[in-house]
Amino acid sequence: MPATAPGVAQPAIDVNLAAIFISLELSRSSWVITSVSPGKGEKMSKHSVHSGDVAGLLSHFTRLQAKAQARTGKSFPVIVIYEAGLDGFWIHRVLEQEGIESHVVDAASVLTSHRRRKAKTDRIDGEALLRTLLAYKRGEPRVCAAYCSARLSGLCRT
């Protein structure tokens, strides 16, 4: 009699998503959008828009929602995460005004591998940031330090 029963392997990402999860990598020239959507399994997709193209960003979010609805027959909210910095805070206010859940994180608080050195920059890549968002939404403690939404909208001064 075996000591342990064979189990079902857990996927790297929960495939029963209740939202479209998106990470943004913001730079001066372009914004890279990494997403994982319901009905698509574990597959992440990447897309980019010109820096500052809010209409293009929102249009891409709408396309992702339409594709997820076509695959599953349900509509899903969009949840976005990105690092504080160059454009982070004004984008947060724009997304919140559009009814999109937005999380701005301190890049230094997100766990990264110290083995893998990046040649040009130590910015977090979109997939790692997306995994951080998924862990945060699952309720895992101490995943990252997110900025207070009330503080970002000017409601608190601390």
C-alpha cells in the first residue's frame, strides 16, 4: 500500500479566473501589457501600445473582455497592476475613473530572483508582476507593498 495517494498536479496559475488580470510595464516609449484571461488556461499574452496612449490601452482591455466573454459566455472585470514610477499614479486615477481595479506597487517590495541578472534594468518583467497580482488576489500575505487607493486619489495625506 503506497504511503501517499497520487494527486492532481496544480497548475502554475489558477485556471478558474474570476477576472482578467493585467500587468503593465511602463516606459517612455511603450507600455507592455501582459495578461491572463478566463477561458485561456495558463497562457499569458503580451501586447504593447505607445507610451501615453490611454485610448489604446483601454481599447485593448475592451478587446480582452470581449474575447473572454466569447470563450466563456460570461463578462469579467479587469484588474491591473504596475510599478510606481514614471506614469504610475496618473494612470491609476484614469483607470479608477473607468471603473477598473488598479494596484500600484513598490518595485522593491516584489520578490524577484537574484540569480537572474538583467543587463539593462532591474525592472520587474510583466509575467512576474502578473504572478504577484494573482498571489495578492488569492490573499497570500506579504506578497508586495501596494499603495493605498485613498492616498492615490488624494483622500489621505499620510
